[in-house]
Amino acid sequence: MKNNTRINIRTRFLTTAASTLLVAGLTTPVYAQSGSDTSSQPDEPVIVVTGSRIASAALTAPNPISQVSSEEFTLSSSATVENVLNTLPQVVPGESGFTNNESSGVATVNLRGLGEQRNLILVNGRRYIFFDARQVTDLNTIPTALVDRVELVTGGSSAVYGSDAISGVVNFVLKENFQGLEATAQYDITGHGDGAKLNLDAIVGGNFADDRGNATLYVNYFKRDATMADARARSTCFLEDTVVAGTPALQCGGSAGIPNGRFAGLPLGAQLAARPQVGAALDALGLTGIDANGFKLDDTGLVPSRFVVPGDRYNFNPDNYLQLPQERRIIGGMANYNITDSVQAYIEGIYTNNIVETQFAATPVSGSYRFQVNSPFLTPGLQNLLRALDDTETSAATRGDGFTTLSIGRRISEGRVRSSQFERNAWRIVTGLRGDIGSASDSFLTNLKFDAYYSYARTRNVTNSEGVILQAGFTQGVTTVFRDPTTGATSPFPFAGVAGGGDLVCENPANGCVPLNIFGPNISEAGINFITGRTISSQEAKMQVATGVITGNLFELPAGPVGFAAGVEWRDVSAFFIPPQGGVGDTGQISGGGYSVKEIFGEVRVPVFSGFELNGAFRYSDYSLGNVGGVWTYGGGATWQIIPELMVRGQYQRAVRAPSVDELYRAQSGISEAATDPCALPTAATNATIQALCVATGVPSAAVGNSGIQPSFQLRGIVGGNPDLEEETTDTFTLGAVFRPTSRMSFTVDYYNISIKDAIFRAPLNSVLDLCYNVFQDVNSFYCQSVARLPDGTISNPGGVSAPFDNIGSIKTDGVDVSAAYTFDVSSLLGGDSKFSIAGSINWMNKFDLNPVAAISGLVNACQGAFGLTCGEPLPEWKGTARATLNVDDLTASIRYRYQGKVTDDRVTRGLLTASQLAVPVIKPEHYFDLSLSYDIKPLTLFGGVVNIFNNKQPLIGSSQEQLNTFPSTYDPLGVRFYFGATLKL
């Protein structure tokens, strides 16, 4: 009772504190505030704000722009960019340092949850390095120490920046003309004493040639230690949804690929009744009434028993990483030189070496394999069962041939765990000229400026995978025969008069094959060596960009000059992929391709009357892709400074995204993905339509509705590119206001509405299955034809669910962003130079509708406020963050609050299950608090802090999880973390 009371008091305290801080933040300003929140004083600097190439005061920005200052990276202990961005209300986490399953070893950003491939990453307003054929940027390649600020623009910006700017733009603005030396060292460690991080930065720069030029060099070293899943009790065991004593519960489960072997694919129901010899053999083994889950063997490999779900499943979590180890090295530089008083040459260069590792439990092998019925690896009872199966096979060609086929789930625990090391070497160089052209006359084409540059970026990725089970070797080793040592003859039947019936050998002895005893944990060391190998895959991606732009004023109107920008751009992208070969599940082929695009673009900004301004932009793009060809993007809007304290703004954007090289040219390859097979649910056996469809797609009739049809929570998918893809099209509307009653206070509110049609989807496996069995319910439909099952009805290697890319989907989302900031002087209270600032931003998501087949309106998945196998990462209705900071002379103290709203399992929101059928139908709101301190002792700045002060633990969920019983990029899986460091400035 005392514990419950203590928890309730703590919960009320956190909720009250959180509400106070967030509400305060929304009545006062921010570390991530609108770019238009800057002062509207006449001397406000004129700069180029992200979202336009026309220089203007930030206040006049027609698009909602959120900014993150460089100070936030220090205050939040963020040596890697994604740690800051993922906390912003506009961002849904992408890949991160907690992404172990299906990882690329990268960190990405996902604006508005529309997909990491639909936002454009810029550095200093220019396209940056992408890490593979998906044309997505790895945030690990961005030098955080050199970042001056980050600007996020909501909505389509293709007219300004070209393809990919569908959901918006993230622009990292680097420090320019750096002078002096700055060196930083930082160390992080969790409250458990693990998960350590070390970050070292150094920047040196200075002017040269009588201050006509500046050169800056920077280096970075970052190391992150691994943390295993079993280092935290909440991720030690893989949890799945089940029912215990009639009550929904989370129970330890995992995979049906177990160390002692699971064997299935046996006749059931009427098929079993027609083969009485098999039934008698099962009865003799104590396996009467066996279902599609099959049987398992004990630790000796001698005693069989029924496989029970979920208790007999293998818990693979302990061998998985919770936090991925990483080691990163960055070296780069930039320089500029004034060739004349009006022309400047500049160059930027960067090289990044980034190594990330993933780790999994030993390889599970599944599928149907051919076994010798007289194998001495089998007990007499199992030999009797396999002989009965062989003697009653329906095919006369194989009946009684001494072999039979079983489906297996065998984890090769005698070998080592699986691990992959992703090493990425990326480099980029930019060189260009910029300067002033002057004016054509006093009133026409005035204040002209130009910028022309060329950039080249290349990334090479090499993935080394250890502990790989070689598919060909395993298939070879499990099919054995007897060999007469005298004559060399082979037979599945024992040789009369020969000891032991002969020597046991592989039916195919090539390459020194070793027979594998997979019945129990009995594979020999020689067998393990024969089937274990190492695979290597590699990718290379290249991008070239050449851009030229002229900006200035066209002419004067009574309300002011008409600003314009016009330019041309050429881009060429290419990539190729050499996938791993030979491992279990490897189906990839060498693939690659590329395309180029030529573009012209323009912008105009027209002052109509004092305070009221119209703007417009266009871009015409001519792609070398036949199915895209020439496309137009455009936009227009207005800003109105109604009174000095209030501005309103509105914008419309038509944007496009051309398909990536990966989406176009990726060869078919296998993946593993969490999904639910409708034929494995109990309801399939009671719904006549679904039952018939399951049978028609390859499930034995007696197995429909049995959990054995889906032995593991992940299913195998077969994915690949589609060269016939067309472009995506997006329409974005924004409407907002900026209110600044004083120079110390600002408040913004912006409505956004984004609609994507012809969305390129690689449909989630769960969606394909849902469309087949619950929507179309037609065996001849595209979706049902995409499901390839094994003879026992399971979906595993070499079968799978085909999910190629296609222009079939749509996404619609809308909502409101609110931000506020307030700073006031407290010197009279605290003495010295003291100020207190508080800031906050919050997002209200009104809608997030995802339709995998836009032509059928009834298929819309309402993902606002949901999470799960269909909607993916949690998409809460409310998400916010706030920070309060106190500066007293050289001391800074700051507290940050992060809020993640309530979300519901999408199986409930889609009506597939009721909330009462799940142990965790809802993830309640989560509250996180972080503290940071810094003190200046010239030339040193000492800093430190605590992340997740109250050690808020991640919520636990079952079968709808991403991994590690939660969504670890959204909910902190490590707990409280401490950091400290120092910065030297000379």
C-alpha cells in the first residue's frame, strides 16, 4: 500500500510539474522557436532564411520555421544530431542508436512522420551526403560542434530546393569565419554505470591574406559503448501478447526457432486420419493431438514433446543490443577568399568514417528440409515416425524412398551470435563563387548578387556479418545417407552386414560436407565450422550538384522593392548494391542505377502595401526517368504585418518527390518484419471466408487458426524496386500568426495541412496480409498472390510476402504548432548580469490518415494517436517540449521537459481487437525531465547535467512493439544518464 501511495504521489508531482512548465512555456519562449520570432526592430539583420533564396528579415518568413540553437546541443548532451531532433514536436524518430533490428547503422530524421525519405537535409542551404540508394542523409556525418543553428521548415519546398522536400527541410547552418581555437571533451554514462559515450571536438580557424580570407578546420571523435538488452530488466525477455487464465497478459516468448529444434509440417485433421501409421507413431511418442506447432526435443535430443506457445519459444532478447556501439571520426574544413571586393571564392570539404555494430542471437533456420528416415541421429521412435511419413506420402515418386520432409525451426546455438559491422566512409566537397553584381540601373535590377557552386559527394558502405549460417551448407548437411566403407556405395537404407549400416555421410559430399545432427543441441564442432561463414555486402552512392542563382530586386513599388531569385540546377545521382550471398535468407542480387535532372527555378516577393507582401515560386524539373519526365512545382503565399506586434502568414506549396534509386532499381531481397498472419489467429477458424482463403493460399485446412502457422512474431518479406515508378505529389497549406507584444516575448501559432498522393509505398507486410485476408478476400487478388507459403502453411524462407514499391498510397495529415518564448531581466533580484528565459513548443495532431491503396477509400488507417504494426512509431495527438533557463553572470542552469502524449494500439483503433483483449491497449502519456548546468571560467566552460532525472522507464508493450518491448527511439530504454565536459576557447 505504501508503494502504491508513493507511486501515486510521484505521478501527481510529475504531472503537475510538467503541466506547469509546459503551460508556462506556452505563455512565454524557446530553444526551438519560430524563425520569425526574432525582433521586428528596424535594424533587424537581413539574411537568407531556409525556405527561400531571397534575403529578408526572418520576421517576414511566410513558412513556419523552427530553429534549434547550437546551445541546445550542449544543454541536452547531444553529440549526435538525432538526440536533439527526435525530441522536437514536429519530428517522429527515425533510425537511431537504439535501432538494432533491420538497422542500416545510421541516424535519420522523420519530419511529421511522413518518412525519412520525404524530408530534405541541407547544410548551409545545399544538399548533403546521402548514405545509400535510398537517398537519405545519415545525421552521423554532420559535425555538431560546428553547427550554429538548425532550421526546420514545415511542408513542401520543392519549388525552392527540388525533389525530396515533401514534408519539409532541415537545414544545418554552420559557423562561418571562425577565429581561434575551440576544443570540447564530453563524457556520458548511465545511472547503471554502462552505455558510456565519449565525444571530442576541436575547431581551429583564422583569417589570412590581410583578412581577405578565412580558413577553418575541425575534427571529431565519438565513441559509444554497447549496452545489451539484458542489462535492463524491462528488455531482458521478449514480451508478446497472450492470454493467461482468461486474462490478457504480456508473457515471455520469442521465436519458434529454438536450440533443440522444433519440427512441424505433420499431417493434421483429415489428412492425419487418412494416414493411420503416422497417427500410431505419434501416439507411441506421446504426441497425440499434436497441432501445427509441431514438437520439440529435450536437451538430449531423445525425448520429444509438444511445442507449447508461448512458453517454448526462444527468448532472443539477451543477445541483442539495447544501445548500439558506435565509433565515428570526422575531419573537415572550409575556407573563403575575397578575390575582389565583390567576388568571393569558397570551398567546403568533409570526410567521415562511421562504424556501427548490431548483434542478434544465433541464427534461426526455418523452412522445409529433406531427412533420412533411418538416420542414426534419430531415436527408434522418431525413426518410426519418419518411416511412417515416408511410407504414406501422396507422391508415388517419393513414397518409400528413405527420405521425408519436415518443417523445422532450429536455432544454431552451438555456434556464435550474429553480428554485423557497418562501416561507412563518406566525403563531400563543395566549391563555388559568390558575390555582388551591382545594379543594372537605379530602379531596375538592383542589388544583384550571385552564387554558383558545384558539389560532389560519395558514400561507400561495407557491412561485415559474422556468425552467418550458410544456407547451402545447412541444406547439404541435414540430408544424410549411409556409405558402404568397402564399395563406396551410398543409400538411405542401412547396408546389411555393415557395422552401423555404414558410415553416415552427406548425400551430397561436396566441399567436405559434414552431417548435421539438428535433433537436440548436438551439432558437432566440425558441423558448425562447415555451415558457419562470414558475408560481406557493399554499397556506393554518389551525388553531383551544380547550381547557379541570381538574387536581387526587380524594380521598386511604392511599398518597397520587388525581390526575386532565379537560377538553374543540375543533379546526377547513382548507387549500386552488392548484397550478401549465401547466408540463410539471402536472396539479393547485384543491383544499381541512377538518373539525372535539369532544372530552372525562380522566386518573387512583392510588397503590395506597407506590411503586406505576396510571394511566389516555381521550379521546372526535367528528369532522365521516362516515367517522371518534366514536372512543375510551385507555391505562393502572403505575409501581413497588421500591426507592429502581429503578423499573419499563409502559404500553399505543390511539391514532388522523384523515386529514389533504391525504390527504382533495388533487386529482390529478404527482410524480417513484425506482422500478424491472419491465418494464425483463432478467428480464422470460425470465419468461413477467411478459413477458405487461408486454405486456398496454402494453409493445411486442419491448421487454420492455429498459432503454429506463425511460429515467430516476425515474418519473412521479399522486397524490391520498381523501374516503372512515377513521382509523388504533395499539396501543403499553412496558415499562421506571429505575435510579439514586446521585444522579449514572442508567440507563434501555425496550422499545417499536408496531403501526399501517388505515395511510393513498400507496403508493410502486415498491410499486405490485411488487404488479402480482411479486405479483398480474393485468392486471385494482387495481395493474396503476393503471399508464398511453405507446405506446412508458414510464411518463411524460401517463401515470404512480396512487397515491391509502387505508387499506390496516400498520406494526409494536419495539425497545429504552437511555440512561445519569454525572457526577462532578473538582475535586480539576483544581482550581476542575470536573466531568466522560458520557452516551449507543442504540436497538436488533428489527423494522420495512411491509406496503402488510395484507390479504395475504405482502407484509410487513422493513425493519429496510434502505434503498432500498421501505423509504426507512436503518433500522439499531443507532443511538446519546454525549457527554462537561468543565467547569472557566468553560471547557466536549465531544465528541459519533454512530453509524449497518449497513443493506442492500432489493432484497437482499426477495430481488429477490442481494448479488453490486450494487456496494454494504450500507452499513457510520458514525462521526461532533464537538467543541465554550465559555468564559465575563462578560457574554460565547464558543463554537465542529468538526462531523465526521475529515471522514467520505457512503457512495455507486446506484439505491436518495434523492438525491445517498446519503441526505444521514442521512449528512453536506458534510464537516468549523467554527463559532464569542458570547452576550451582561445
